[in-house]
Amino acid sequence: MIEKGRTWKFGKDVDTDVIIPARYLNTSEPEALAQHCMEDADPEFPRKVAQGDIIVAGKNFGCGSSREHAPIAIKAAGVSCVIASSFARIFYRNALNIGLPIFESAEAAEKIQQGDVVEIDEASGVIENLSRGETYQAVPFPPFMQELIKAGGLVPYVAGKAGK
Amino acid sequence: MGMTITEKILAAHAGLDEVTPGQLISAKLDLVLANDVTAPVAIKEFKKLGREDVFDRSRVALVPDHFAPNKDIQSAEQCKLMRDFARQHEVENYFEIGQMGIEHCLLPEQGLTLPGDCIIGADSHTCTYGAVGAFATGVGSTDLAAGMATGEAWFRVPESLKFFFYGDKWHNWVGGKDLILYVIGKIGVDGARYQAMEFDGEGIRSLSMDNRFTICNMAIEAGAKNGIIAPDEKTLEYVKGRAKRDYKVYKSDPNATYAEVFEIDVAEIEPQVAFPHLPENTRPVRESTHVKIDQVVIGSCTNGRLEDLQLAARILKGKKVHKEIRLIVLPGTQQIYRQALAEGVIDALVEAGAAVSTPTCGPCLGGHMGILARGEKALSTTNRNFVGRMGHPESEVYLCNPAVAAASAILGRIASPEEVA
């Protein structure tokens, strides 16, 4: 799959309380969570983010709480994928489990600027910055993980395999 | 080849003689747990898996502690969803309000987390149970759902970091909280990302179980997969009379491999304060006394245990909370609460002007029971000081141990216990 979108740039150590503040965790409805996604970092984000947009951040993205509501909120906000220098462990697993593609590339995370349009080839991990004419390389996921993401996460992936 | 305690526990639960860092394994689980925030998502996923029952009714724990007692209608619905699920599946370790405590104080107290266990919890502070010598790690709700259905989870075997605390020249008022804040200040909030943090040395051995829980609780704040302390006589004394099933004691081999070993003299460590907005922004309390505060919170899965309350009461007894401070105290469990009542600890705190609550995570994550307004500052014995963690995105949270919190509640600013002792 190819993801193409406009980027939103954030700093390092973006924690899950910033991604979705606990004051909104009295629900787990994806659409309700999406309305508050990233608002403590950028109050405009939930209103202005468009379908297919891409989040770009520094090291340790998604640190802190284990709330799966964090990748759920990002995905429900329409974000197609997240590029970061590195991801916190629980977020990494949660993102894949709910079918949110994520890519690790320190170079991409550093060079992409707010608003750049980038295109990512999930199969090869190649990230093309169309605004700057630059190319970066992320480690691509193995085919089964691409399938899992495409299926929408672990549960639909397992259910789909069981049905075959 | 030698193995670390973490590697030994994972190998045993994967049915393997040995494992090495980086290896992917499928491990059997001794306990899976979730709370009122994470369980609703896990239950939704569990239902999609089409399983009739949880893998073992005695090895699932569901604790309504985050927004409980129900803070609003939506939270009430979430708690009800979890309660209904627990009843339908006859989950043995569901704890209703009145028996409930903060999960990571409650489950060890109930003898449900034991040495040598392999545990996952849909809460990042599940790593707390490393204090009894278990492998315990936080996961998301989907992983929890799969664990609840199958009793297994896959893991990448983590590299281990060793933190060896030596010496016996302790600064006054230094406890487990200061050791772990000091370490996080040294290595950063991703300093142990994906890795196991193993704590050892006479500095650790001399600490009580309550202090050890505090240390392992905050391993996640350095990005770690788990924190762990090998069992000794104190651990076994703690587990004795609580354990509801057999357990096994593991220890690291002398020739085990570590990604890095940190040797820390306890004499280096003064009482710490972590400044906004990351737990790594640590300073000694003596460099923090200029910060005026509005609220002090003593409690949480980090520092809501009996010794924490005793320590706070020792400082506050016969004194008054500063007139511009709101002091909120949250005992971790009903048992802790009752013991603190029996010992006069609660009376001393209330007499000083503290508001004491039934156990809840409450203000720690900005849920309820002490939310901050714009521009307000809280000093808290909890574990995170992220942007907006306790309320308004423009409020601030500072982290410290219970003694520093109590002293600061008296003086209305961040203060060393020396100033009021």
C-alpha cells in the first residue's frame, strides 16, 4: 500500500496523555476520541487534520500510558500513518494491533517539515518527500505485518485467517 | 550461558531451556489484568474473537480504579460494562467498590502476583509486580484480549540493564521514589526502551517491599518493558500468607549478560523532584524550593502504600497544611486504609488538614478528585508529569516522594523535609 499525505510535525517524547488526554477516556468510541486527538500539543489539530494526513515526530513517540485509545484516536482522526525516530514499546505494539501503520526513520523525522507532502511505500519502506524532492528509508514491515495492518489489526487478521 | 532473572522467567513460561535477547517467544501467562479504562476496549476485542470463556477464571483480574467510584455517567457505563463481563464470565478477581484498591497496590496485597510469574496488564504500570520477582509488563487492550482468551502472549525477549546500588550512607528522607527518579534523570525517559531494568545491590536489599514496589512501578517511565528485583527474605516474608498458588524464585546467574551495568552509590542520591513535563527532568529538592504550589497529592500505584502514608503522617503530625494548599491523600487499598486508620495515621493527616479519599487513581491521570485549573501547580507522589496530566494543559505537575510532599504541603512551596522536621 502507498500512503500519501500532508504532514503534521511534533517534537520528541510525545506521550499518550498528549495524544489523547485521560479526561476523555470515559469513552472508547473512536470518533469521540478523534475529536480530541493531539489537542494538548496543538488545539487546532483535531479540527484541521484531513483524511490521509501523516504525523511526523521525534524519538520515543507514544511514551507513557498503555491506553490503546491513543493509536485508535490517531487512526479515527484520519491519519494514515505515523513516522518517528523511534516509538515507545507499548504504543508500537498497540498501533500494529489496531492496524495503524508506523515507520521508524530518524532521517525522515528530522528532515520532514510541517506541511510537507510525503508518500510512503509500505512494502519497501521508502519515504518520498514530494515537497523537498528527498527520499528516506524506513525499515519495511515483513509481508505478514503488512497483511495484518491491511486487515485492520490483529483481531480482524486472526479472524480472517480462521475463516480461510 | 548464564541468564538474567527476566530471561529465566520468560524461558520457563515458553517451555524453553534458555532464551536470548531479541528472540520472539510465546509465553504462558499467570495473570492478566485490566481496569475500567482499558477493559472496555479489551472486552470489545475479546467478543470479536468469538471465545466462549476466558482462559482461566482465577487468572483474570478486573479492577475498577481509574474513574471509580464512577465519576460521571460515561465512566459508570464503562465500569458497568466491565462488571457485567466479570459476572458473565465468573471472573474470580473482580473487585467491587468497597473491596477495590488501586490495581498495582491491590493485586500484590491479595497474593495474585507472585515470584516467577509472567503477567500482562492493560495498564503501563503493570511493571510494578517486578518487585516480587515476577516478569510483568504493560500491554494494550488488544493484546490483553488475546491474553484473556488464550492465556498466552508473544514477547521479544528484552536485553537487560542492571542497576546496582551499593553503599549505606543514605541521605535523610531518601526512599525508593528517589532512587528511581534519579535513575530516570540519568538515563532519560527512553533510556531503557524495550529493555528490562534489573535492580540489585545492598541498596535495594535494605529497602522495604513498599519502596521496591515504587521503584519497579516507574520502570515504564524510562521506557522499560519490565522492572525486576530478585526475591530475597523480605520478598518471601511479604508473599507468605498471601500467595494463593505455588510460585518459583528465580535469580540472575553471576555470568548473565547485560546490555549495560550501572553502579550507583546510594550516597549520591538526595531527595529528588521531577520538573514538568517529563519524569527525567530531575533535580535535588534543595534546588527546587523556589517553586510555589497549589495542590499536593499523596497516593497512587507509585506511593499509596502504608509506609508512604506513615511517612507523610510523621511529618504532618501536629502541624497544619498551608492555608493556600489543597492536600489530597489516597490510600492505595482498603487494607492500607484500615491499617492507617488503626495506627492513627489517617487521623494525623486529617487533623493537619488533608482530604482523604477512598482508593482511586483519580487525580494522577487527571480523572477526578483533584483536577488542576489553568496555571496551577501540583506536587505529587505519582508517576507522570506530562502536559495536562492532572488537568488543564497549562497546569504543571512536579513529582517527589511522600516526605517531600508532606513537608511542601506545610510550607506551601516545594520543601525539603529537613525544613519542617
